Amino acid sequence: MDGWRSVLLAVVVGALSALALAPYHFSPILLITFPVLVWLLDGAVAPANTRRLLGAPGRLWPAFKTGWLFGFGYFLAGFWWVGKAFLVDADEFIYLLPVAVVALPAGLALFWGGACVLARLGWGNGATRIIALAAALTLGEWVKGTVLTGLPWNTLGYAIMPTPIFMQSANLIGLYGMTFFTILIAATPGIFAPGAVSRRFQPLIVIAVLVLIAHGAYGLVTLSRAGDETVDGVKLRLVQPAIEQSEKWDVENEAEIMSRYFDLSNANKGPQEASVGAFTHVIWPESAFPFILTERRDQLASIAQLLPPTTSLITGAMRLEKSSTTNENHRVFNALYVINGDGEIAVASDKTRLLPFGEYLPFQSLLESLGFKQLTQLRGGFSQGNRRANISIPGLPTFLPLICYEIIYSGAVTAPGKIEGSAQVDRPQWIVNLTNDAWFGMTAGPYQHAHQAQVRGVEEGLPIVRAANNGISFVSDAYGRIRESLPLGERGVIDSPLPSAGPVTIFSKFGNSPLLIFVCLLYVAMVGVSRFNTNRL
């Protein structure tokens, strides 16, 4: 197959692969789409005249094009919802909608195009090419999630982790380890390409089946041994106000917005949960206030009236840092505050990973001078926090604050810490994730974000407490089991105890390094095998 037919096929099967992601979780589709990718790469050979004229670039171009087209379809189907954010302030950003919906998938697909070039360099016959593809695409996904701030969204490993049973292997090898085995298993049927493999028995088929069985069995055994312990003396109330993004920053809505937060925080749900005083900690989502909280003493006083002395508020807010030399050049941070029962800000923690084009513009001054704005429309953009640190306050186990998409970075959400025996000395005991997914409405985006947060807790062996403006808010334990949740778009509260931290996981000790070393060595081995294989394609 060549010409427009191969182009269309690559894009379509790539797009169908996105059905394996949240909220659909139809993972078996990959057993169809990835063999097609293997067979397309089998035929990704440049004509002889092109190879003579262009040399190595001409020889590798067909593999790059095939990988890019497949990746473009995958990311287009998996990221289309990003365009919803450009409709919030349509009069300002509607002209960028086609660019955003197409340019982001096109850019991310470059990593898959490069990975398929690497794979084609190690392209042998039979199982060799399947292993080379799994190794190369895993490296491509890691690079995608790392360089230029990285965007590890919809990494392929999530496809094989739809439920807690199938998430437990992540506490051993993390997201990128799961990505390698996802591709290996999904691409294995490609070994049956007519004329590309002999009819004799293929061990890779048995290996793929055994890996899949071991993956499920490990999850079942792990969950059968998991307890349901909670932290004594801690009772949480998470508030999900479901405020439309188009209304969130309108000053005319300020009173209604704050009233909604106060009413939900103090909601009467029964004799045991009659008011805010029944809880030790109330949690509001990211950027909860339509103003700079420290500039509004009246609102801090209202919060003090809401909170009894035994209750603290954990909330997202904009933090203003004024310049000491000028009335301009003030810096604004996307922050998390801990406010005590006296209405005092006891702790502040700034977001350290900012969203490009959402919270800031690359080359901010230049692009602003040309008339461009980030989605938040904050002049100068948000400033980046210096470092991420655990938060310790009286009456509460140490927690790690993660704002919005900071939680999607596998192996980079916590510092490794110091290990003494089987314990991690400065390890947090739970993770607070505040987010505002209202930008994306009732689309697949919030489901994908929540799923990735859930997996992050399994990797680290820590409970996740997630407060989202319009959902999905939840409390999950150290094994990814959802204890309490609120669906997308629903207004309400979650009342829950705090699950206890799990044991230190192998992944939290060693991170991604062992897996990446293994994948690199395996790729080099496949390149060597393919060079000595006289029957290679």
C-alpha cells in the first residue's frame, strides 16, 4: 500500500488507538492498530533513486513519515478537547483554535516519527522488529515527556492500566516501563505479516501472553494484600463548586462564587457531618478566588468566620509578589495556601511547572509585543516557583502539593529522598492535587487528567486527594482504589477520611533510570541482531 491510501490508513489506525485511553479504556483496539503500524513500517522503504539522491535522510524518510502520521492521528484523537479552552474567551482566541487543535498533535507526533526512524534502523525479521519498535517508541515517549518542559500526556502506558488491578505493576516499573510492555504486547500480532516471518513457532507470542498474565496476576495479589487503613484524627471535606470558566473571573460574579464555596464547605449532610466544624481540613480547588486573596482582608475575615479553630483550609490561589523597586514588574504565582482557623495564611507553595501558552508564553515579552496572549490573559504571565517542597502542618501528615498538570510527570513529582532501610526519610504521606479542568468542559480531557493522577499515586504508593473545580474530584488510596469521588460537572462535596500511605515502592526508590537503561541496551542489541540477520527486510 502506498500513496494517499497508506497516509489515510496510518492516520486512521493512529486515531483509533486513542480509544485505549480514558474515558473509553478500550485497550484491545491496540492489538489491531499496532500490527498495522508494524506492517506499514515493513513497507517503509524509499525507492532506489531517492536513496541514491538523498542518502541516509532519503532512506529514513518513509519510516519517519509513517510514524509521524500514526502519531498525528493518535494525538489528534486524544487531544481534540484542547480546542475547548480556546472557546472560553472566543472573541480573543477563536482564531487560534485550528492552530491549537492541529499544531499540538503535529508537534507531538514528531517524537513518534523520530522513534520509528530509530526502530527502522534495528528492523530485522520476525520478533526483532517488534522489540525494536517497543524500545524505540518507549524512548520517544520519554523524550516527549521530558524535553522543552515535556508533555507526558496520553503516554501509551496508560492504555494497559484502566483499573487498579492493572495499575499495580506501575509501582515496580513506572509509566514508561508499562509503555514498553504495552507496545510489545500490542505489536506482537504484527509478527504474522504474510511473507515476513517463517511458519515456525514464535517465542515472542508466548512471552507477550505471559507478560499480560503476570501483569494482571500481580495486580490481583497486590490488592488482595492491601489494607484499608486511614489516618487517625483526620477528616477531609473536598469542595467541587463546578464554576464555568467563562464566569470564573468576572468581578460581577465574585459574591456568588464565594457564597458557593462557603455554602458547600458548611453543607449539612447529616448528624455526623452537619457543618464545616465536623472536618479537620477543607480543600478547595486551584485558583479558587477571582481576586488576589492577600489584597482582600474582608475575604480573609470571612474565611476566619467560616473556619472553627480546629479546621484548616487548603486552597488554590493567585499569590502576588510585589516589586520593591517599582510599581510595575510585580510577579504572580499559581499557589497553594494553607489557611488556619484564624484566617491566617500559614503556608504557601508555588507551582513549579507552568503550562506553556496557558500560564505563560515562551519568549513572553516578544510575543506580547506582537499581540499574543496566554489563555489566562495575565500580563507578563505567571511566574515559576523556585522549588517544590513537602508541607508539614500540625495535626496532618506531611503532604506534597501538586497544582494541575504537575501530577502527570512520572518519576518527577517527588524528590527521591534519603532511604534508611525500607523507609524513605523525607517521604510525603499523601499528595494534594488542586486543579481547574473547567477550561475543557465535558470532554475527555478531565477524565484523562484524573486517570493519570490516579496512576501517579500507585507509582509512589501514596494516597491522592484531588480537588477539581468541575471534576473529577476524588480520594484514592495508595493502590489507586477510589474511596470517594464526584463525577464531572457535578456540584457538591466529598467527605472522607485520609487513607494511609503504602509501603515505599520500588519505582519511588529508583525512578525511571533502570528501565531507560534496560530499553537502551535492548535497542542496541536489536540493532546488532538485525545487522547479522541476512534475512532482514
